[in-house]
Amino acid sequence: MSQSAQKLRLSALVALVVGSMIGGGIFSLPQNMAASAGAGAVLIGWAITGVGMLTLALVFQTLANRKPELDTGVYAYAKAGFGNYMGFSSAWGYWISAWIGNVSYMVLLFSTLGLFFPIFGEGNTAAAIACASLLLWAIHFLVLRGIREAAFLNLITTIAKVVPLVLFIVITALAFRLDVFTADFWGAGNVELGSVMDQVRGMMLVTVWVFIGIEGANIYSARAQNRRDIGKATVIGFYGVLLLLVLVNMLSMGIMSQPELAALKNPSMAGVLEHVVGRWGALLVSVGLIVSLLGGLLAWTLLCAEILFAGARDHTMPEFLRKENSRQVPSNALWLSNGLIQLMLIITLFNDATYLNLLYLATSMILVPYFWSAAYAVMVSWRGETYESDPGARSKDLAVSLVALLYAAWLLYAGGIQYLLLSALLYAPGALLFAKARRELGKPVFTTMERLVFAVVLAGALIAAYGLYDGFLSL
């Protein structure tokens, strides 16, 4: 198949962004948010998230347009601005976040099926892991048939999973009760929630999780039919998903109280709709979630392979990850990604890792690539690079990128020390692949500054390993 036949149009790129963001997170949003915050804090949190994620979306749009030569995704910005090891670490962290996210999708998928088939339990029983493994390799061989074919299927599943979300919004809007929404608005009646600031901080990782994938179109920059479609797809996808997320979350808080929502089993949207219309509501949401998760699994399987392939293409990753099959699918990258997903599925069987545990870990891994992308945008606009013919846009882009950088830094703080240490444990082994890639080029592995950065990462990894052994840290 020719390279031109594999190029992706705007509709496919938008579907990759939306399909990456709408996976399982939105279907568990009512419970996930209520577990940490009351309605008032949730509104504040969404305001912060809306502004922060919009600035990140605009950062990705601006960099896609102003730095078209950086067509290998978000890690390319870290590499261009801060060196080879930072670039590699961003690619490595993004990739790990992607495949851990796929594990969490599978746990949630079979947890949902557990509502109808008790043998699947919470999604981490032996039967659930066995069936998840079969699904994993079915998707694997589907993707091997071609990126464009898989992207088209992702477009279909994206449309299919939006339909039940729209129905949920319409039904809950009609049943919405203001007195339920405003009761204990600031969560003062539940001392476990803490202060409003504690509540806002507690919900941050959940809001980031449901937006992961916003950069999906950038990963496929080199495969886009029209380069400017990358920025368009990012912003269109962001606004559409933000509207769905806020409506699902806030309307639910007008149906059931915060303690009732917090006690729901996930997917909690099913419990909310069942409260309004009865059992068929739970069935509708469950079917929608299954379709959504299947589409999300497909989208993130594509992204897992593409990020490694893109890294190998510019020598950030080792050469063996550059291999493509006859349909231009990065086969070695796909095998490595899905092999590790299979390993993590087996670990969840013995570790009892839940959807929420995996969600927080996957989210913490992606914060570093977001931070460095925003920092690079600040650098570009501060220096005035590419603004010679458009000086008026420089101040606006600098302001937007500074807000995005502050938001990314806030997210690192909100995630807490536990997930920073666990992230370090996953970042540290990546140095082996980085060293291999550098030696293939015949160049030194680390610069002096990179050696110091790696020492900090390694120290964090050792603390995390001891913490898991001693019990003061847990997955």
C-alpha cells in the first residue's frame, strides 16, 4: 500500500483525538469526582481544568503550525528544547502512560461485563484477565492490517460511543433537581473531603485522565494529509469533549447527592441513569461503555505503536523499533507495547490493581511530556522564533504557553509525591533503551546535565522500590 493511501484526513484526526479522550473515564466520572469533592469544588476544578487544558490544546496547535518539521509528536518538543534525554523521557513516559491506560480500559471493560456475568468480578479475576488477553491480541492483529483501516474503524466507534452520552445528557437534564445540586454545595458535611482546596486538588488527576489524548493528532503529524489539520483536530476535539465531560459530571450532581454518587460502583453513569429511568438505563450506559472502551483500546493501541516508531525514526529510540510491515504498520513497536500490556494484565491478577489505581499511575506518567511541551512553547515565543512575519501573535502565544506551563506544574503538585516516585520507578529503566539508541549513533549517552537529571530519577526510583517493599507506597 502506498504512503499516500495511508494519509489521514481531518475527520480521521478528530476521531483519533476524541476517540483517545473518550474511553472509560467519562463513564466513571460521576463517582470518581464525587469521591473527592462536592459540587462547588467540582465547578472550580472544571474551571481550572477547562482553562488549563485549553491552553495545552492551543500550545499543541501553535507548535504544530510553527514547528512543522517536528512531526513526531509531543516528545519532539522536549527534545528540541531541552536535549536528547528529556526528549526520550517524554516519549518513554507518554508511551508507558498509553499502554497502562489500555490495561485500565480492559479492567474497566470486564468490570462492566461483571454486572451481567459475575465471573468477571471487578475486572481482575482469572476469567477477566484471560478474556482481556484474547481481546488484546485480536486488536493487535487488526492493527497489523493497516493504520488507515484501523483509524477508519476508530471513526465509526467514536460516533457510536457519543450517542449514549448524548442520550444520558438529555435524560438527566430533564430530571435535574436544583435542590439536590445545591445541597451541601461545598462538601462541608463530609469532613473526609477536607477543605475546598483539598477537594479541588484531589480531583485534578481524574480531570487530566479524561483529557489524555488531546495531543493524539500531534502523534500522527507525519501521517496527516494536511499539516494544518493537526491543530484544527486538536481544538475541535477539545471543545467537543469538554462539553460532554462537564455536562455528564454536573448533571449527575443534580440527580444524586455527593455521598450517593461516591458510593456508586463504576461505571457510575449506569447507576445515575438507573436512578432516573430504571434498569434499562444501566443497560444503555453499559453497552455504550463497552463500545467506547473497544474504540478507546483501538485508538490507544495505535498511539502506543506510533510513539515508539516516531522515536525510532529520528533515533530517539533504538533502530529495531523502526521496523514496519508491508502495510506501513510499526510491527516491532506494536509487539513490544502489547507484550507489556499482557504482562501488566497478569500482574493485576495478583496485585488486585483497580481501574482507579491504574488511572492515577497512567496520568502521572503523562504529566512530564505535557510540562516539557508547554515549556518549549514558552521558549519559542520568548525567543521570537518563527514570529518574524507575525510579531503580533508573539505576546498572545507567550501568555497562553505560560498559563499552560503553570497548569502543568500545578498538576505535578496535585498528583502528590506517591505518584511522582512511582513514575520515577517506571522512568528509570528507560535509560537502557536511551543508551542503546545513543550508541547506535556512536555518541555519548549523557551530557553532564543529563547525567544529573538521571541521578535524580534513579534516586526517586530506588525510594519507590523500597517504598513498595516496605509498604509505605502501593500501586
